[in-house]
Amino acid sequence: MTLGSFVLDPNKICLSKDFHDEDSPIGKVRKGFCKFTSSGGGAGISEVNISFYSTGGAYWGTLSGSGALVGGFSIEGQLELVWQGWR
């Protein structure tokens, strides 16, 4: 199960200046970069959290879920998001 909470409407994130229109094999999409942090771990069923931020550092929200892990991890970086179906 995955749960999430965003402090900014995801549609507003998609329409922000951080994203641009692009044609793709699945139709017109919005693409843009964001920063993220992720951590989780334990033994067996463990919680995993991923938080998303604008490239300028503004917090957007967090997704949480569970997975089968042994050990722990903590990473951060930048990734490219692809949005389809924005309004």
C-alpha cells in the first residue's frame, strides 16, 4: 500500500515553471526535474518514505509505503518527473 500527502496541489506542481510540455509516445506530457530524499529500512516488512521538493528547495509532499527490506538506506538526488493527464 502507498499513501501520500502533498502540501501543494500536484496539478499546480505540474503546471509550474519547473515543467515543460513535450510530445511522447503516450501523448503530450509535462516533464521536469525535482529533488528528492528517500529513507527506509528494517528487517522484514519496513516503511519507505520519499519526499519531493522543487529544484529551488520548496517542499511538495511525501509518499510512504512498505516493502520487504533487510537493512536500511538513505538517499537523495534529482530525478525527472513525467506527468500525464493534468488539467
